Amino acid sequence: MGLQLFVTCRFNMITSFLTYARCELNLSAHTVLAYSKDLNEWQEHLTGGNNDIEFKPEDVTSNDIRSWIAHLSDKKLSPVTIKRKMSSIRAFYRYMARRNGLTTDPTHSIKIIRAPHPLPRFIDSAQLNTVIDQAVEDSNNTPPSRDDTDSFNRLRDDLIVTMLYTTGLRAAEIVGLMDADVDTRRCELKVLGKRNKERIVPFGNELATMIEHYRTQRRMTTACSTTDTFFVRADGQPIYYKLVNRAVHTALDGQVTAPKRSPHVLRHSFASDLLNNGANLNAVQKLLGHASLASTQIYTHVSYRDLQNNYQHAHPRALKKNKP
């Protein structure tokens, strides 16, 4: 492979890079975890899975990188996934050049075929709002009670689903939301997003009422007047991503026809519904916490596609068949 392997106790440069990404670049925990998985998978491929053998990054060649890409292709990974993994390797070598004076970059000559960007998936607004209406009604009609873990879990999960759609938060932002940053008097959330950037997200009175119901039940269930993180389990411990994902699937399964049902689809639905109802693109960008307007503009394509479908199915000239 043209790669010199050494049995050594030298400092692990991947660990150093991950620390740099987390502490100095302020990348999100999700991004750092993705970097870690990609880089360790890459290192394992190059070393043949021998944990006692490390490699010198400066000795990796372009052929080594191509061999790894071929390995990923043989595993039937999608072009999008392969491109993401290559981005991790490129970021690692940029770090090596900046911090360790590395003058060669084996990724420089590697060209990855640009993968098509699929349009974001979203849920039909009428179907989704039926689900949210039911969640709000259940919340309003659930009296607080002590030692009722099931009621607490249902109330919390209904609030998670409603908040995801009405604020556009990411699942990681829901998990990391702090109780002190949820202000029902001003109807505002202070959210810590990607790269530890803070933003303020407004919400309506309906969600404020649900939040107060949840807080009342939370105090009775956990026996704590307040908690550090806003969303917790019955024992007062913070929630986690799988719990959020499960809450969304439970709420949507059998209720909507969308093939994909996840927390991020609710975020997509939030953005597309705002734009379909006349919201300004720059305002949606700020609400979503996008660093670039280009990231938000993809939702205009979703809105246009919906407009196209309405035209094709409604306008008499679009419906008119051409005679042979």
C-alpha cells in the first residue's frame, strides 16, 4: 500500500485533532463524533485492524486513500456517505498542515463525484397539524399527579414533538436545551446550536401552556423544583437522542403518510411550512440557525415543487392531454 507501519507509543494525532475540533473550532458533539468514527474507521483499514500498530499520517499516499474509497464502494456505501467520510480526512490533513507543519496532503488529488443533493423530506401540513392538535389537547386535559410516570412520559413526548415542529430545533438542540433558557413569559427559547452559536427562537402561547403543564408534572414526578436540562426522564436524568427519535416515531406512525419520520423531518416541515405561508427567507435562516443562506434556500425548492404539483393537478391547461 506504500504505507509505512510502525509499532510505537507516539501521540495519537487523531485524538489531538478531535480535541482541536471540539475545543478550538467549537464544532458540535455530533460533528466531532462523526469525525471520530470516520477517522478511526480509516485508520483501522490502513492498519488492518491491528490496534498495536499506528501509522504516520505523513506516509499515507493518494493510492492509500483511493484504496480506502474503493473499500467503501465495495461496502455499497452511498456517494453522499463516502463524500462525508472524505471530508473528515481532508479536515484532518488541514489540521496536520496547520498545527504540525505537514507539507504533503494525499487527499489533494482525490476527486469525488459530486453526489446529488436530495430535496429535504417533509410531512403534509394538514396531517402533521392533526398530530400536533391531538398532542396539545392531551396536554391540556392531563391533570398533574404524583408517582404517575406514564403520564409524565406522554406529556414530555407530546411536548418534544410539538416543540420540534413549532420551533424547528434540531434533535441535539432539544436534548441540550437548558431549563433556564426556556422563557414562557417572553415566549422565547435560547438555543445553543452548531459551533456553539446561540440564537433566540420565539414560540406561541399554545406551546407556552404546554411547557408550563410539563414543568408542573416534572416537579411532581422528579421531586425537583427545577432541573438543569429542560427535558428529563422520570428519574430526573437528561434525555438522549434515541428517546427523542422514539417519541417522534410513536407520534407519527400510523398518522402520516410520509415515508420518513424523524426529528429532522419535523425541522424540514417547520421550514417549508413557514416559506409556503409567506415567511421571509432571511427570517427562516435565523430561526433555523443556518450559518449560510444557501443552506436555507434548499427549502425554496421544496416550496416550488409543491407549487408545481398544485399547478399540474389543478390548472386546466396542465391537465389537457396532447392529441397525437
